[in-house]
Amino acid sequence: MPGRFAARRREAAHRWEVQRGVVLVPSGLPVPIAGTDQAHDFHAHPEHHYLSGMASPGAVLAYDPREGWTLFAHVATEEERVWSGDSRPLEQQAAETGIERVLPTGRLSAWLEARRGEPVAVIGNHDLLQRPEGYGIERWAALEPDADEALAERLSAAVSEMRRTKDRGELALMRRAAAASRAGHMAGLRLARAGMTERALQVEIEAGFFRAGSARTAYGSIVGSGPNGAVLHFAPTSRELIGGELVLVDAGAEVDGYASDVTRTYPVDARFAGLHRDLYQLVLEVQESAIAGVSPGVEYRDLHMKASHQLADGLVQLGIMRGNPADLVERDAHALFFPHGLGHMLGLATHDAGGCLAGRTPSDRFGLKYLRADLPLAPGYVVTIEPGIYFIPALLTSPERRSIYADAVTWERVDALLALGGIRIEDDVHVTETGAEVLTSEIPKSLDAIEALRAEGLGR
Ligand SMILES: [Mn+2]
């Protein structure tokens, strides 16, 4: 493993071409919960994690083009050793990161002092600039650092570009995250039943992740039953699942900082009934054809547009939208039912860095606003593919939207469906040299497979 991190650092230094100046990549400090003596769960900055392989708070990876890399690591105080345990020995950190110089953060001030007057690029967590004392720097201002923001932006963008292409070690972790996600989703598919709360279903799913080797969830799990399925980032509540409804579960396990991101939608009963079945089939077809379109060189935005077109076409056929699908997409009318992007980059963050190619800015159009990936795909990238159809009262009861799209929607039909909720199907897709590998392919999504699991779970 240390070789992998050394290779990343070599590549970063090569792309950076820093002639004069130094680079600091802080991991971040614990964020206190206001009004308590507790802190939020710590997440190391992905740039620090990626370049060092370490994810501990209070550390700074430093680069000086003349002498290479130094890791300044926090050494636990006596009090911290009493309450939280000891920090990892510096020699151990040297062996794990492949960095020869691992020093206590107490040495960082002197290191900076020796480079006084040189430009300093801070990437990683910028909290170093606000809370230098957290990194053992007593008098940051006295060091007169020449913080070069333009340089920092360029270096950070270079790391984001590198992070798009996952190396073998990263893919191995993402496969483990996908396997843990599978364990959790299988538990959900078997255990969901009427009378169970969203929260209880969340607990079963997350227990599945943790038993399968995940240390935490990659993001706050979404479990929305019935109408709650139409809230894109819904946090599970004590609402009980009701027969005849759908439940949407968007939950992913994290392994060593690497995310998986998976959505499955299934009936609370054993079978999809009526319109639920038609809508599910439509979302599944759109998702599978988008996955089939994943290949090196393909523009992610084109996949999104094609999926939007297919969704509009399907909704017209189901009598929910009206008109010519191409015109509907041109007018962003499909976004009434599919108001988010087809997916995003995935890695050390759930919405991973580097999603937009340099020079491309997110559109403010209703149908493109939340497109989080806009770049040509290349081997090694991992993206999610997650189309959905939702009945979102906030959009569908808006008088303004109803007037703009008066002729594009069968409104009396929609009025009767405002409590339906939503359907989303999401997988994690690794772009290969020839096409795509679905990292989460072992998590059932076909109608038959889902109904078989539901029937088995319900003992029917
Ligand atoms: Mn996602």
C-alpha cells in the first residue's frame, strides 16, 4: 500500500510543477458540536487522505519541491491518551504512508519559519488558516505566510483530476464497500414489512453494512416510505411502512473512506402493483440503458440527456406527460418528475471531486441544475447512474410551474398521484477500457428478483 500513496505523491508533484513555494495539505480538525464538549464524527479531507493514505485529525502533509514530502502528525497529549487513547507511533505512520520524514506537528512552525517569505499553497482542509493553533502553530501571523490562493486552486484542481481515475487499491476498497452495501440492502429487501418504521428499516440495513466490514455509512441513509420517497434526501422517521406503498432506500456503506452509493425501491407488499410496476419498469429500463451507454469517451451529459428523453417518452406513454418527448426535454418539462442529475463521480466522497471538466460550469436550467458530472468518461472513473421518477408536491402543486407546463402534463392524473412518492434505482459503475463494470451488480433490481426476495422475506 505505501507504494501506491508514494506513486500518487510523485504524480501530484509532477503535475504541480511547483518551482518556488511550499504546499500544505491539512487533514482537518475535529468540529465541535456547539454547546457541548463533543465533536462531530471526523472526516479527513479527501486530498489529505488520497495523498498520504492517512485519515487522522490534526495532521498536515507538507511538500517542498527541494526536499520532498513531510508528514506532520498529531501526537496525543497525556489528557488525550487518558480519554481517547494513544496516537499511532510516528514510525508506524512512516511505514504506512511511505513518507520517511514523519514529525510531530510541534515541528511545523519551525519548518515554516525556515521557509519564511515563500508562497504557501494550502489545499486540503482550509481550517489551518482559521485555527492554526489546532495544528500546533502558535503564531501563524508572526510567520508572515504568503498564502497563494491562485496556486492553491491550481494544485487542488490537479489533485481532483487525478482522483477521477481510481487505481487498483481504490477499486479494491470500492468493491468492498459495494459488497457491504449489498449485505445491507439484502437485509432491507428481506425484512421490510408493513408496520415497521422507516427508522427500524434503516437500522437493519446499516447493521448489514457494519457486519459486512463497513465502519460507517458513506452518507446519511435515506429511507422514505410512501410520499416520503419523493423527498430526495429524506431522513428516516418513525413513520410506519404501509401495505400498497413503495419504500425508497438510498444507502451506502463506506470502507476506508471509500463510498458506495446505492438506491433500491421496492413494494412494502410482495409484489409491485399497477402503476408502481409500470413506473418501476420504466426507471429500470432507463437505468439499464444508461449503464449500457457507459464507455470511455462518452460525455456524461449526453447520458443524462438521453435518460431524460427516455423518461419523458415513458411518461407520455403512461399518460402522465403529454406531447413530443424531445420538445418536453427541450422545455425541461421532464424535470418536474426527474429534477436531479443522472448521477455523479464516486470515490473518497459520495459526490466526488472532479465532476465537472475545467471550464464547464453547471447550468442554471431546471433540467440541468443538479447535473453533478459533466465530462467525457475515461477508464478508471467511477460514476453513479441513478435515474428516478418522483411525484414531488413542491414542484407539482406550484401554480407557476403548472402554468408554464399546462399542456405538458396530464394534471388531473398527477393530482391523484401526489402521495405516490418516488422511484429511484442507483448503481455504481466503473468505466473500463471497453465499457463498464457495475460494482453493485450483485444487489438485485429486476422486478422478478425483487419480488422473489420480498415474497421470501414475507414468508409468502
Ligand atoms: Mn448518488
